[in-house]
Amino acid sequence: MNKNITTLLAVETYIRECAREIRGDKILLDTDVANLYKISIEELHRTVAENKNCFPQDFMFLLEEEEKQKLSLTGKKVYAFTQAGILMLGGQLKSSKAIRTHIQMLELFVDSMPGKVFEILSEIQ
């Protein structure tokens, strides 16, 4: 893999800075995810709406009014994305910038758990 370490570190730093804990889950808000993938919030919401079946409750959830108030957020819909939801969204996006970021996210994930996928697959078999 040809990795740009500086870019990977920037992505990891951005995620760490934006991460919050809500309902016991580490999440990124929809605005932070849109910034990460360099897309508009409208494109993010449209992608989620068009691919609703890809986002179960443990991947993404809608913040309740009380949660939005606690975080001083406005807007009709504010989504919270878990790690799985962030990765799933990236796979749905079509812009070249979003695809590059998605690849970087996958590299970070794979690098953080080398061999884990094969370990899990061997346990299943």
C-alpha cells in the first residue's frame, strides 16, 4: 500500500479532535463527517436517505432534541455516526476526494488491527 503518512495522521487527528461520546458510543456528528469526507451536509443527508438500509442504529442515529440542546446544536436533523457508520458512509460516496478519504480511513482501521479480519474469519469457519 502506498500511504501518505502525513495525510493519515491528519485524518486520525481530526477524528480524535471531533469525537464525542453520546449514549455510551464514540461518535462524530454529521457536520464533522461531512467535513472529513469534504462533502456538503446536504449531500451527506441525501446519501443517508438514499441508503437508509446501510445504516442500522448501531452505525448511525438521529440525535434527540435534548441531546442537541446539551451540545448547543441547531437543525432539524443531526445524525451521530459511530465508527462503522463513518466507514459505511464513505463506501456510499462518489466524489474523488471522498473516495480518497475513505481509503485513508480503511487504512487507519486495518493498520490499527493487523490480521484481525483473517482471525475473525478463521473463527467463523
